[in-house]
Amino acid sequence: MRVWGEPGPYGGAGVAAMNEWAQKNAPGLKFEIETIPWDGVYVKLMTDLAARRPPSLISVESPIAMQMMAEGLLLPVDDMVDKIGRDRLVEGVRWDYWGSWKGKQYVIPAHHQPHLLLVRMDIVKELGLKDPDTWDWNDLLNAAKTITQKKQNMAGFCMALGRNLCTDYHFAALLHAAGGRMFDASNKFEVVFDSPETVEALTFVKEMQPYMPKGAVEYSFLQVVDAHVTGQTAMSFYWGRTLGRAAEEAKPIFEATEAFNHARNPRTSRRSNWNDFQGWCIPAQNNPYIEEVKQALLYQQTSKEWLVKYCHSLMPNVAPTYKDIANSEELRNHPFYKSKPKTVDTYFKSSLANSSSTANELLQGVNPLAGYVHGRSILAQTVQKVVIDNQTPQQAAKWGARELEAIRRENVRLLG
């Protein structure tokens, strides 16, 4: 039985639990993980589902899950939610953050995964900069400028600026911190992207660009990790994976790096992160193994041992979704928790107050159009209009709004 997952060991940890169930209850079956590159998820999902060759189970991020459930491609899983326990979720999240539509749940939580502000505290202290927990955007800009000017061959800050999914997510966090959105879920998903808030976020990116690595205009996920782990930058936007890489390849950088909630927007005081509410969903069509998948997934979701192994597979990148796991001694029994308890708790707990995503902008409503937006790299292209084509933020916001309006017009049937 094929299981689609994105790069990372956590999908394999989930499948290992399912295979334990299969050995005991269905020895003729085996779950096998099929990895899809981050920037290839949208295309792979749409082409294989259209070809009526779905996997038996999918681990996917929330924007694409929202699209698939609105298109009627997923199986409702409310019966599974009842068995898992509706009151198990950690404080600060709801089931619909992972995926619900028209009163039905379609996604079982795998983890939540915020990207935060990673900071080399040795450099911050050396240059006498303030505590990053107190920063607003102006302080972050000043810190990036100071580091770039005073530390030879080092950029002050790094984020993705390439035409890819990472740029979409990094920019979305800034857009939401400014109070901006792509669509208004409360008003028939009217496009609201051409706004002062979008201009403010694009202006900030342009102001930060001189203090980023020159290659950032091409960067995607792993280039941002590389920039931090190899010492090319002192600060970056990223998920917990950077710390895992640094622990393996650059111990001094690992020891010096701490994660913080994002700098506050000076006008709204928001510290929005882009939180990837990753979940498990079951294709409803051409799937001969639905009952087996449900039983195996329930086995994984109700096992403390396997859920802890899932989180430990990539610390602190994949945060626990259930209270009994998040508060367990077993979860804390990991070297990262012992060496960086504040950073791990920021990823796992305090970040949740600042969550947002394009699939549920400002947590004000499920957005089934987000998958299409990312499939076409609309946000990344909007950023590139400013950082490569030298358009004004106002011009870029208008271009992006036109592209979003085309997506809304083409898919209005999904909006109900």
C-alpha cells in the first residue's frame, strides 16, 4: 500500500507503526512510503489523482489538503476522530486547522510545524544587539544591517526569495503579521491581496534584501538551511530542521542558535508564523484498502510510543498535536530537549499563539484555494516582481491580486 509523504524521516516513522499493525492484523499487506519533493507535491497529487492512481494514504500539508477535500477527493474521518479523542488536541489548535469542510473532518493530525526566527546568539551578544524576543521589524532590519556591516563574509539574515514553495511560506508569514490576506473567507473568498498590508510586507522584504546572501533570489528550502548551517548567515526563517542539520554538521552553530517567535510587526504587533498543519488523509476514490488504512492509522494515532518516535524522528521540526504526547516525559527524553528546552518549547508550544497559514489565513476560515495558489507559486512570483524585476510593491501587489482573482474565478465551484 503506497503512502505519499514529503522528505523527512517522520513519514517513515508513521509507516513503521502501520506496518506493526499489519504484521499483527493483515500479514499480507505492507505499507511503503513514497517520498515526494516539497516543490513537487502539488503536481504529483493532481496528476496521479486525475489518472485514478491514488495512494492508499497521504501525508500532506494543509493548503493542499483543503483543496482536495473541497474537490471531494478525500474520505471523511469523523468516525476516526471520535476514536482518537476529540479533546486530545494541544491547547491553541482546533481540528479544522488540519482540514474540515462543510461540517466534516477530512484530515487526521500528523504534526504542526511552525517556521520561526533562528538567531546566532553568539553574534547577537558580540555586537550588543537586543534580545530577539523583544524585536519588531525595525529591530530585525537593524540587526541584519549591523551584522552584515560588522561581520565579514556573513549576511545578517536569510529567507527564501526563489520561485518556490519556501518563498510562498516565508512571505505568507510576513503578510499575515501585517494583517494582510489573499482571500476573505467571510465574503465569498473575495480577493483582498491588493492592500496596504501586502505593500507593507513586500516593502519590508525589499528593505531586508541587501542584508541577505546574494543568491537568496534563487533560494528554496535547503539553500536557506545551508546558509545557516555553513555560517553564511547569522539569522534565518526556518523550521526546526536547521537545528537538526547543525547538530550533525556544525556543532558550534547548533550550540549558538536559538529559535524565537517572529519579530513583531510594528503596527499590528503580530508575530505570525506560517504553521504547516501536516496531516494524514485518505483518498476516497479508487482506493481498495480504505478499512485497512483506517485501522492502521488508528493504531499509530493511539500509541504513545509511536507518536513519540514520530516526533523524535526529526527534532524539533515536527511538533506533537496531542496533549498526552506533548506533556509526556518520554517526549522530553531527547538530547535537544535537554540542551535547548526554550527553543524546543517555542517550536512546540509558544509558537501556537502566532500560528497562521495560507490554508486558514489569520485562522479566520478554511481556504480551499490555497493549494492552487502554491501550485502556481503566486506569492513567490509576487516577491520576485519586487526583488528581481524592481517593480514597486504597489505594482507587485496588483499583479498578485490579478493572479489570485484568476484562481478564484476558475475554481468558484469549490466555494459553495
